[in-house]
Amino acid sequence: MKLLAPAMLALAVAACAAPLLPEPSPADASSPEAPAVASPYQPVMAGTAPHLPVGLKPWRELNDSVAPPARRPQ
């Protein structure tokens, strides 16, 4: 029983310790010696479609087009 408390304390302290980080290699992106890869310029708005306002439609036709089909009475 006397050994249980120190063992639990050591386990708790070891659980809070951070693992050692590996040294970055030259191929690692976070390394200062990593080669810079050139990427071509691509505009942000490339490939977008123009969205223009459209005229109003009758609300009844719009509601009827999205409404579920009417069920026959039983």
C-alpha cells in the first residue's frame, strides 16, 4: 500500500509529460532548408459563373412546383 501512492504519482506526472519532437528533415515542410515549390498563379474568381438577378415568377407556380404530390383521399 505504501508503494501504490508514489507509483500513481509517478504515473500521473509521466502522463502529463510531452513527448520529444523529432528533428525536422530537409524534406519536411516546416524545415527552413525545405525547397520552395513554385505554383502557378490562379485568380480567385477563375471558373465562377455570373449570377444576375432574374424576374419574378408567380408565387402559386413556384409553390406548386416544389410541393409534394397530392394524395388521394382514402
